[in-house]
Amino acid sequence: MALVAAALACASEPEPTAARPTTAAPPAIPTGTLNVVATVSPITSIVENIGGARINLQGLVPEGVNSHTFEPAPSVAAVLAEADLVFLNGLFLEEPTLEMARANRKAGAAIVSLGAQTVTREEWRFDFSFPEAGGHPNPHLWPDPLLALRYAEIVRDNLSERDPDNADYYTANYDRFAARIAQLDAAIKTGVASVPAENRKLLTYHDSWAYFADRYGLTVIGAVQPSDFSEPSAREVAALIKQITSEGIPAVFGSAVFPSDVMQTIAAESGAAYIDELSDDDLPGAPGDPRHSYLGLAVSNLQIMLPALGGDASALDGLDVSPVFEGASTAIYPQ
Ligand SMILES: [Zn+2]
């Protein structure tokens, strides 16, 4: 078949010039596979869902690492120097990586800040861990699935612009991803509606639920981790304990990346359960597992959060979180 296709392609081409190597296979339209780099795993997964088998994709921030303080190893410079596209969250999340990407950018490559193209400055959220005085907004847009879908749209457009031969493939993947996000959004609404109204309050250690909470009508009553990643003061802890007790909040949440004795104290003193299994950046399972994905992360977090607040997460149970694309993934998730 390949020989026939090659012969047909040759037949339709103009007279070969003398300089043309006669042994070369005639590519229909020469297209190099794009080298794409992404930072944190949820973003790498979104890029993977859109680019699928048609891009070379390298994630940068290892899972289990604090993305806010992550410093890329010097060897990452060589990866960034080969990249055609670098997708970051931006909004000051990955400043050392952004700096290295700029310093090593190859001619014509683009560095795309997904967060900055998703919310306007007026929509920036400031809070305890990201105070307005510091000028850096809360960067955690991706826990809100509809903001994550905007990330996917930006990824689709950038891949399609640089690799128009595969634009239909990227668009089909985006459309399938958008359908999954619509299902996820509906399931979250059902799940949140099952949480008693007085329990729709979040106290987390790491402050990653601000945009999600806005979307689904929860109130972030606080985050414990100060902006400099130190521990909160005794007075701040006492105030939180008082607030949890007076509001009767059933559970407070932490994550594996940020183990916290303070959260244990807050829970013990207030009588709330301490659930330390939420994840901000780390995907469930291992690379290659279907649930090791952005969608898997969203479902897993909600399956932990909603029951702990007295709700029912069963609407999320049947959601397909596996890759939406056809073909074998090239994505590398550093562990
Ligand atoms: Zn974070």
C-alpha cells in the first residue's frame, strides 16, 4: 500500500529537479511533530487530551512536588530549547520555569500562559494565601472545570495554528473533552446540591479551591497555608478553630503534598474530621492509568470532598475519565 501511495504522490507532483534526492519518501505536506512542554500535571493532561498521539509532550513539574516553589533543574533548559510550544498556568505560579523558558526559547516558539488568557485582571481572586498586597492572584483556575475547558480551547487553537494538518484531530479531541467537561459540570452540580446548605463551606490547607467554590456555590471560609508557605500564627489557628466550631463545619481538608500538623490540631480542637487526601496538582494512579488524568483528578477530589461534607458523590461515579483521543499518548509525566 505504501508503495502505491508513494507512486501516486509522485505522479501528481511537478517534474523533480536534479537536486532532489530520488530515494526520499515524498511527504504529502512536510509536517514536523510539534514539541510541546507543559508544567503541572493537570495542565499536561489537558494538553495531552487535545494533542493526543500527534504531538511530543513533556511535563515538567514532578508529581508530589510543590509547584509554587518548583525550580527546574538546569537540564530542563535543553528541553525548553527544543519546544515549539510551552504551556504554563502563569499568574505567577511557575516563575522560575517561565524565566528559563524565555531564556531558552527557540526562534518562532511560543510561551502560552493559559491562566492569563482565561481570566481578566478584574476576575483575579485574592485571599489569605494570595493577598492582594502581594500582587499575585490565586493561580488555581483548573479545579473549576469550565476554566479548565478554556485552557483546552487555547491549547486547541495554538496546536492547530502551528500544525494545521492535524487541526481536525485537535478539534475532534477538544469536542470530546468539552462533552466530558459538560458531564462533569452537571455531576458536580448534582453532588453539591446534595450537600446540606449549611455544610457548603471549605477550609483547606492549600488554597486551591477559590474559583471552583465560586462556580458551584461553596464558601471558602479559609485556607491555612500563608503565602510564604510557612505555618500560620497561633492566633490565626485559634480564630479558625473558633470559626469551624461556630459554623459547625463537618470536615477540613488537606493534601498529601502539604502534610500539616496544624490541620490535625485544628480538626482535633474543632471536632471536624481531617481529610488529608485532596490533590491540587497530582493526578490519581500512575501514568498510563485511565484515571491518571485531569478528569480523574476532578472526580477523585469530589468523591472525597462531597461525602465528607455530608453530600452524595454518586453522580460522579460513572464518568469516563480516560483519554479522549485516539492513538498512543507520547506524554511524559515526571515522577
Ligand atoms: Zn497550588
